[in-house]
Amino acid sequence: MGDLKCPILNSVQTKAMIQDHATPEHFARWEEHSKTLDVYSLKYIIKDCISAAENMKGWNPNREGYYLDQAATYGMELTKRNRDLPPGLRHRV
């Protein structure tokens, strides 16, 4: 039992963990990518991001926020596309 060791993180590793959040570059990349996807792919990514955020809840709040930001960005593209459709044809997540 005495062999159990806790890892000691150096400052670079600690900094990488702290900065585990979405940056403006992430948002720009997600916005561009979302424009290339069909509606079903958008819905899949949104659901996947929400699931990932739920898994991070209470464990890594920075990463939870990252996935929620990603879901919101892809969701905005879905909302833009839905605006042009009649109510009966709009897609829901």
C-alpha cells in the first residue's frame, strides 16, 4: 500500500489545466465548421457537447464550460437555419 504516489504537477502542467477553456480561436473555428455541416451533424455535435458537459459537471468546471460554449456555437448555426423554415419543418435538438 505504501507504493501509491500522488503526481506532483509542474507549473506548465498546472497552467495547462487552468486554461482549459474556450478561446476566441475556438469560437471562430467552430463557427466556420458549423457552416459546412448538415442539420443532422449539427444536432449530433450539440447533443454530444451537452453530454460531455454533463460528464464534466462537478469535476472540471472549465471543461464543462468549454463544451457548453461549443454546444451554444453549433446551436446558433442551427437556429440561423431554422429561421428560414416554416414552423412545421424546423429542427429541434
